[in-house]
Amino acid sequence: MKKISPFSVKLIFIGFIVIILLIGNVLINSKLEDREYSYRSALKSIEESGGGRFDSRGPFIVIPYEETVNENIGNNKVETKTVTRYELIHPEILRYDSDLTSERRTLGIYSSPVFSGTMRIHADFEFSERLTSRYRPEDAFILLEISDRSLQSKPVFIINGEEHSTYLSGTQSIQGLASQIDLKNGKYTFDTELKIQGSTAFAVEVSASDTSLSVKSDWASPGFTGFDYLPNTRNLTDEGFTAEWTLPFANDYSRHQIGFYFIDPVNVYQKLDRAISYGFLFIIVPFIVLFMFEAIAKVNLHPVHYLLSGSACVLFFLLLLALSEHCAFYLSYITGSLASGLLVSVYIGQIAKKWRFSVIMAGCFALLYSYLYLSLQSEDYALLIGSVFAFVVVAVLMFFTRNGIIFHRDNAEPAETTETENRNS
């Protein structure tokens, strides 16, 4: 029966160690998911208390009318009933002008942006329709669809230069602020100024043939994608942004929206999720370097040394997760990488009794952590950076093994026996 070499036994142990460390990496990823769930829950609570997403639609002139419908009540019976419907008259011209101020609200260790400010609305209507008897023009009103949670005070509608008080309209089909009007053929102008609040996003609907929106905010990270139209002009600075939308021929009232999202650059959980996905590299690459120390530099390492070194590499991700919840991501990354990289480098230097191995190991970690940071910062180029990095690792391994691999004497007994037998023959 052929005897298994000590080197083969060590490789088997190292394989088990790699599996154990990968399981540990999966557990850290599970912890990340738990922390991200807590983060999302906290954000939802902050956003709801801050007014939630801001949405506005209108204003419209609303004319109630009666319609007779047949309703099936079962047993092949049909009941005829009269229901109230609402006709919406869209404005010809609609202008939104908003000035928003943001702040961070915290819940525990988590925070999320909310905003408040003013929104001025101007609309021009032209009504020249002949109404049939089923319409009720005496009950007509002007409606601005908006949630009461988005308002900080009760506004006043100015219609044709006259102030009108407002009330909440809560019908099944339309909801928002309303004010009664005396509907006659002619032109109507509408103006109001709203004190608003919200979070997550600011959006208004394209509700007129000629619609425009102007926004000024101190939030430096707006997201304009995800809406039906991008702004015609925008100017982003570290102090905030301004943006303008102009849609002069929007005759399709299919509930198109314009606006922006409050993108939170402090959210690090997406970066952490991508970082942990690279955990396999942080186990394999240091193990390859340790293996090369054994194969070329004749350093005898025990499987326990591999286990402890790999554990320190995996714990980097746990450190990064814990620190990132309390300080900036780059500081967390620097601290975690220095702690993990230096720990393993000094440990290997102590084992080998040669400090140049510590320097080599530290250089390896510097390249590895630099590669990961670049990948996290440059998501669009992550594949390119990863491909180049993998090619460089393979090229380095091929260079150092071009003259063959010489293992430590304790691991090379079968090769020496073969050489002696060849000389005797």
C-alpha cells in the first residue's frame, strides 16, 4: 500500500481549512444581512416620520357629474344605480418652483435625510365647455392632489386674485387639497405657496400642456434617473444643486413624473456586500503566498498557522462591517486592513524567524487591499480590475515556479529515495 506523503496530508488539511474559512465568510455575510435589515427598518421609521416620499399632482378643475350604471347583484339580477363621477380639467400652463432644505435625522446609530421647504405653484386654466344636465357646475372645485403628511401648514389658494380657504377632499377616486369655485366659461389663474416636508424623493406629475419645474436644494447627491424625464439643465456642487425641467408640449396625461431622489452617499452596506463577495480571494491569495514560502524559501508551516492567518483575513470583513457603522468607510477600511494585514505579516515573520517574510507578506496585503478598494470605488471597472489582478497573480506564480518547486526536506522524502535508487542502479 502506497504511503501518503506528509505534504499531501498537509494539502488535505489546508483544503479543510479553506472550507472552514469560507463558511466563516458566509456567516459574516449573514451578519451583514441582519445589520442591513436593521438599517432598512430604521430608515423606514425615519422616512415615515419625516413625511415619506413627496408626490404632487395638479391642480385640476374638478366637475362632479352623475352617471347611471348597471350593477350585477347576483342571482341574475341587475340593479340600476346612479353614481357620482368627476371630470378633470387640466391646466394649460403649470409652473412649479421649489426651494428645499435637507437635514439628517437619526435613530440609534442610523441616519437618513429628510427635507422641508416651500413649493410655489402657478397654473392657468381656460374653460369653455358646454355642460350637459348631468354635470353639477355649482359643486365644482379646484383640487391639488397631495398627501396631508407632506404639508407643514394649511395653505391658501389664490384663484383669479382672490383668496380661497382650503379643505381636504377625501373621495374614493381623488384626494388632496380642494377649494370651491364658481365655474363659468372663462380663464382662471391659480397660485399657492406650500410649506412642505418629505424624504426619499421629490416628484410632481406632468399635468398640463406646458409644464415646468424648478428646484433648488442644499442636498449634494440627487438622483434624477428613475423618472420619466431628466432635467433640461442642472448644476451640482458640494453645497447643493439646482435643476430645471421644461416640457412645453406634454399633451399625454399618462401620469408621467419629474423629480429626483435623495441619494444617501453614507449608505455603506452595498459596498460591504460587494467587499464580502471578494472574501474567497482574501483566503486563497495569502495561502498561495504561504505555500510559496514553504515551496521556495523552505519555511515549514503547520496547518494551524494557515488556519490562524486565514482567520485574521476573514475577520477583516467583520472589522470593516463594525467600524463602518460608526465612522467613514475609508477610515474603517484603512483601520481594518492595517490591523489584519500587519497581524498576519508579523505573525509569519515570527514563525519563520526572518523579517523579510513579514515585509513580503505586508506587500502582498497592500496589493490585495488596494485592489479591493479600487474595485469598490470603481464599480463600472470592477471586472477589468479583477481580470488584470487575476492575470498578474498567475504571472507572478509562473515566474517564481519557472525553475521548479523544492519542498522542505520533511516533505520530500519520496523524491530523495528515488534519486538514491537511480544512482545505485
